Amino acid sequence: MVLKYSRLFGGALIWSAFFATLLAYSAGSQTVGERAEIAAVLAIEKLSVQEGVVAGEILNRSSHTIRDVQVLIRNTWLWDAEFKPGKDDPGISFYYTLPKEIPAGGRLPFTYSPSPPLPKASGGRFETTVAIAGYAEVIPQTKQ
């Protein structure tokens, strides 16, 4: 009888530790937002792409300073003959972190040049997409 209760107690203890770990992990300072949530805070404007060089402006729509903005730059290779693609796909992606903070309502221009440059390949073309991958919102503490 004691063995039965010790197994039950041991199982409950393991599950409690598991849920406590999950709760502690989810209480971190960073959260992952959906695209709509990110778009409510930041916008990419005046975007241009020429020979792999990406330039644009990040607009801070929030009422707080934003820092550590990570931009995902994805260069997808589109084959001319999609049904018979080549062996080497030169597509590549980069994460670029903006070097400065963006004040509330402010804008920050950026330019990113891949190093090394995108390869000069034949048989297709690059399609470049740019998205906000992450950021940190600076929320001042208030006295209580």
C-alpha cells in the first residue's frame, strides 16, 4: 500500500516540477509575436533591393523606444525551369540587427550588403523578401 502511494506521489512531484519549469520559462522577458502583432509595432517602408543590397526604413509605431530590431532578409532562388531545377540552390537568408534604437514614432534607415555578395548564377533569379524577425521594446519602469 505504501509503495502505491509513493509512486503516486512521485508522479505528482515530477508533473509539478515539469509545469513549474514551463511556467518559469514562459515568464521570460522576451515573447514571440505574430506577424500582425509585429506589424502593429514596426513597419518596413521605402524598401529597395538592387543586386542583393537591401535598403529601407523601419518605422516605430509604438509609444516606446524599440531596440535590437532583427530583420530577416531571405534571398530565394527561383529556377527558370522549375520542373528541372539545377543541383546547387544558391538561395540564402540573413538576419541583420539594426545598430541603433528607434524612438517612439521615429524612423531608422538601414542598408544591408551581403558579404560575400550574392553569387552570379545562371538559370534563374533571386527573389528577395524582407521581414521583421524580432525586436525589444524598452518599457520604462514606473514607481509604485
